[in-house]
Amino acid sequence: METNETCDTSESKGINEFNSDESTPTPPKSRTSHDNATKVQIPPTSDTPDARPSADPSEVDAKPIVWPSGSSPSDPISVPTGKDNKCYALEGTKKVVIFNQKVFAPRLKLNPRKGTEIDVKSIQNTFKSLDWDIDLYNDCTVAQIREVILKQIQLSEENFAALAIFILSHGEDNGTIFASDYPFRVDHDILFQLAADKSPNLAGKPKLVFVQACQGQETDAGSNVTERDRRRRHTSQDSTSTYKIPNYADFLIFQASFWDHYSFRSSETG
């Protein structure tokens, strides 16, 4: 199943025109089974990184978790996949959400992203063949992106098996991505909202986030390489094919903790 929504406030598809002095625009109406989710006022999200607590010397790489007085961890969340399972139990709807940003407010001085519809079509074709449901949102504002995450994911009563989010836009360093009106942060506005404590319906389920955007102004000059033929010796007369690869190719990077979080190390088990 595919849904296609245009978030651009200049088009008459259920989105009212507005300016910065008016209230938050009505988000695009989704045609999925959770249209009637309760409307919640979304508070603005600060782009200032959370302050880190001071670190004390310890045998572990983080301080023990201390719950505030009068509070306790929430009740355990039921998940479909056991901790010893070798693969995920994909029970329910596999959902793809695409935020496709092509045009931007003139004051941002960002060029239209010509050709982005080709990427959208590739994503749709790939995941449709894998039997995923696809929701496409075009040219959303920051408020509309937050509203989609809140109402269509966090407050949804749909039984998700897995979630994939694609963000196609302009970007800057530090995880800053542009919506049609303002920049937002992938960590604060997307990743934090998908965590198990904020989206218990996604706990223990795969969450894939793909970002097609710049992360700075540097370019990768690449390096020239040639393929080694192991089947025979080379001589000076051998003609070999030379081509260029990005310098930052062939990386697979794992980190022990999420951004701004400590990692733990046991003095006994490592």
C-alpha cells in the first residue's frame, strides 16, 4: 500500500497557508488506518545538545543509572523477538515513511533538489517488491514532520513489524537537515522519538533510518586504484584498468553507545 501526501503549504491539499505569526499548520491527513489518532500540541524542540553529567572515575565507562526519587522504571514492554533469537520476528506491518524535500522557503536560499523524485521512485519500487507499506510526504515543514512522527508512529495503534524512514533533503554538519521552512535535527526530531521509552510500539523491532543529505562542505577527492589480477604475473606491458574510489569507502562503523551517551564496560566480563 502506498500513500502520497504533499506537505507544501502553498498547495490546497488540506494544508492551510500560514506565516510565522500564526498557529502551527494542520498536518497532512494520512490515509492509513490510524487517521483518528488524538491531536496533540507538539512543543518546540531545542537544537541545543543536552548537557552531559560530569564523569566520575569508575570501573565502568558510565555512571550507574539512578532513577529520580518517587519514580521507577516503566513496566516491561512485550516484544515479539526474544533476546536469544538470531533474527527478528516480523509480525505486523512493515512501514516505510519517506520525507522528500524538493523545494524550500526562499529565505533559506537553498536550490531545489532536482532529481529527488528518481530516488523516491527507486525506494518505492524496492520496498514495494518486499511487501512494505509506503507513506510519502513531500515538502513538509518542521512542524509537519514532527506531527507525522507523533501521530502516524508514536501514537499509532498499528502493529508495526519494522519501520524504515527515508529523509531526502539538504543538510549541514551535526545532523542538521532542512525541512521546507526551517532546519531540524535527525537525533532530536527523529531518532530520540523512536526510542523504546517514547515509542513502546517499536520496542524490540528494527528501525532503519536513511538520510540522503550533505553533512558539511568538504568533498571526497577519492583515490585511484587498479584491480590486481591474482591469476597471472604482471609485466610492464600488461594493460590494467584504473579507476577511482571514494576515500571513505568500505567502512562499516559500530559505536558502543548512542550520541551523547556513556558506554558501559564491566571490570569482570569486559
